[in-house]
Amino acid sequence: NAGVTQTPKFQVLKTGQSMTLQCAQDMNHNSMYWYRQDPGMGLRLIYYSASEGTTDKGEVPNGYNVSRLNKREFSLRLESAAPSQTSVYFCASSAPRTAYEQYFGPGTRLTVT
Amino acid sequence: KNQVEQSPQSLIILEGKNCTLQCNYTVSPFSNLRWYKQDTGRGPVSLTIMTFSENTKSNGRYTATLDADTKQSSLHITASQLSDSASYICVVSSNSNSGYALNFGKGTSLLVTP
């Protein structure tokens, strides 16, 4: 039982490049989330998926797209990376029966130059 | 606007000492409050979760309290260890007609020194 896994762990992009961050969970959770964490800002919600087949914007969705590929996988795509997207990205999942307690992945550290 | 404020921003204590971290919130309607521990370079891990009717909950050397009337919570760490060095994040959930939302504090950075 690996919990929530994320790939890659580290990534460096040049401005304008695109990439997809991958997330998978093996806890059979319905809901999945993408956050970014910046120094002094705390965790901010980018997008979430309440269940397979649905996605909704969070607090800071601009410049990102998501895909809920199936119940296990939720990917985050940067179409044209900008230096302002330099951050640490966390994926999380949760289930209603646990009062929506979220389980976080190890994070992806992204630098855009 | 829903807000979660944590204090202090950072804290340094000697190994073996106790400490208390504070969380004040203005989230409404309140659903539950959680404390997470985040080690450097890792994702947050849940320590405790409390609903409106609970005013204290323990997890080993960690004890969280909740005063729903004053909208304050604290996390008390007893007999600190070097491994307690981490960021501690307070998260308050709300559940309204517009949906379920999590409101994150910015965290308190704790350093335990030998």
C-alpha cells in the first residue's frame, strides 16, 4: 500500500515549456486534489476532483489544467510554464468516510527558469 | 472571508522541553479542525482531527485542544524530540451549500535543538 505517489520528484523547465505532473493513489479514495506550496504562503488549492469524471477549480487555477484519468490517477498539466509557477506541488486524496482527511504525496519540486 | 492564523511563525526550543502552537480561525460554518506535521521535503501528515463537539485529542506526545466558542485551537508538544523539528499546519474545514472547503494556515516552523 503505497498511499499517494507523485512523479517526478524534481523538474526544471524553461519558460514556455510544458509538462505533466502525475499522481496516483491506491486507497480507493473518491476525491483527489492538487496544491502548490510557496514560502510564506501555505498550501493553496489549484484544482480538485470530487469523484471520477469531475474536476473543479480551486483558489489558483490559472495556467494549469487537470485530468482525472480514472479513480486512481489525477494529473496536473502546465501548458506553458512561467517563472511564477516555480513551487512545490502536492497531490492529495481523501474519502468521505474519514471526514475528508487528506493524505498527501511526497511532492514535486518544480523550477521554471 | 475564511481565515486561519497561526502563531508563532517560528519557534526554537531545547530538546526535552514542551511547547504550544496556536491557531485562530474565522471559518464558518465550521466542520472540523486538523493539525498536520510536515517534515522538510515531505508531504503533510495528519496528527489530529477534531469536530465541533471535541475539545481535546491526543496522539502520543501531541495534544490538540479546540475552543469552538473563541475559535481557537492549540497543539501542545510534550518532551520534545529532535524529530519534532518540522512545520505544523492548522487546517479548518467548512461545509456549506457551496461545498466542502479546507482552509490552511501558513504553518509554524519548529526547530528542536540538542
